[in-house]
Amino acid sequence: MVEDSHASWVPPNHPRRESLFIRERLVDGFRDGYVAFQGLIAHGRGECFDYLVGESTIPPALTAERVAAAALLTASHPVISVNGNTATLAPRQIVELSKLINAKLEVNLFYRTREREELIARVLRESGAEEVLGVADDASCTIPELFSERRRVSCRGGIYTADVVLVPLEDGDRTEALRKMGGKTVIAIDLNPLSRTSRAASITIVDNVIRAIPNMIKFAGEMREMPRDELVNMVRNFNNEENLRSVLTFIRDRLSELASKGITLEFPKP
Ligand code: ATP
Ligand code: MG
């Protein structure tokens, strides 16, 4: 359940209460100056795909979350990339996950401004982060073949040198560029299984960031004591193509079932 300052005006029995709270978080982040206009639109697209999966974590997403936790636990230099939407949706959870897996946090923005990157770093620090990379002059290395502001990254052991990068809410272009750099396992969280991000990542989690990060915290906590070999094998045996096919099959079967059962709401006869 998302706890919130909007509880007073969203009716307690509103059927879309949770979704409205989450939307308000985006609006708060926007008003506070660190969620971009475009971030609001991106959220709407995510909501649409969330309907298709039934607004819950589907089995292939759980598998990907488990494998992602294994990849992060066995990484030498794991980094979590944070943008405005992620900072407003799951700030404390992102920091908690970073501590659990010993990952660095790096601000990375498509619509980069000095003000937004500093605000996001502040949100993360207020949520318990000790170090936040990718702010101001720190973001002076560039990802090759990438022309948006997302190419700017920290040279201080962040995304540039990471072996495993978690990119919640990424742009497809950059996911591809990170993969092309070679030597990086790119973990994406994206509700759209058809986006370029989903198709380019090494491990794609088709789930809402709101659910995916807490699941990964749980799995990382449970798997920390597992033998390293077992974790490495979990990652090695994972096939992203197959997992994405399972996602599409799940959505297809769910829609077929809904189409055969009917979906209109029942009301008393006049
Ligand atoms: P791509 O650049 O990967 O081809 P795109 O251009 O269609 O994708 P973008 O606008 O770059 O999409 O990014 C928005 C993506 O983020 C959408 O695919 C959307 O489904 C996803 N998204 C938005 N909000 C969430 C969320 N809360 N959890 C998970 N995914 C989300
Ligand atoms: Mg895009």
C-alpha cells in the first residue's frame, strides 16, 4: 500500500485509490521540479500496460526479479540509475536496495538540468543515500553513440564502469548504447514488453517499479547467503527472449480469458 499525503481527498473506497495515490506522487515530483513533463506522459503509458498485466506481478516478472537480484548480488560494480519518476515513486526502496546489494546510485536524466539532478540527489539523500553520483561536473564521461543528455555519466565508478546496471524506466536508445559498450548486464524495469528498452536489456522486468523494487529487496535479502555459484548459474541460465515471450503469452491468454468471460460491470436491473 502506498502511504500518502493525499489520503484526505481520495475517497477511502475509491476503486482506483492506489493508482490515484501513485499518480499524485508523480504530480508532487513535478511540482517540486524534478519530474519532467515528459515523465508524466511516460507514467500514463506505464499505467496502460499495467492494465494489461492485471496491475500485479505476473510469473515471468517474478522470475526476472529473482534473476536480477542474483545478478546484482554477484556483480563487482553494480550501479542503480535514477531518474525523476523513479525518485518520486520509490526513493526509500531504491536506497534500501542499493545498500542491500552494495550498489552505487547515479542520477541519469533524459531531460537533464542542473536543478533537476540536484533535486533528485537531495531526494535520495533524504531517503538515506550517502553518496549520489552523476550530479553536476561529476557527469562528465560520455556513453559512446548516444546523443541525448542521457549519454552523460559519472566517471567515478558509476554507470560508465559498472558491470551490472539497473535502469528502472529507461529510454530504449540508451539501453542499446549501454549494451553496445559490452561487458555490461543491463537490467530494465519496464511495463511495456514491446519497448526498445525491454527488447534491448539483458534482463527485462515487465512490472511496475512500485512493485518490482520491493520484490527485488525481498529476493536480494533471501538470496544473500546463497552460494555464489548458484547465483551465477541462475543468471547464466536465464533467457530474456524466452521470458519476454512468456510475458506476451501471459497477456494474450489473460485477454482471451477476459474476452470469453465478458468484462462489463453488473448493475441492478431498472
Ligand atoms: P523505448 O524508448 O524503450 O523504446 P518508449 O519510447 O516507448 O520506449 P519511453 O517514453 O522512453 O517509452 O519510456 C516510458 C516507458 O516506461 C514506457 O514503456 C512505460 O511503459 C514505462 N513505465 C512508465 N511508468 C512505469 C512504471 N511505474 N513502472 C514500470 N514501467 C513504467
Ligand atoms: Mg523512449
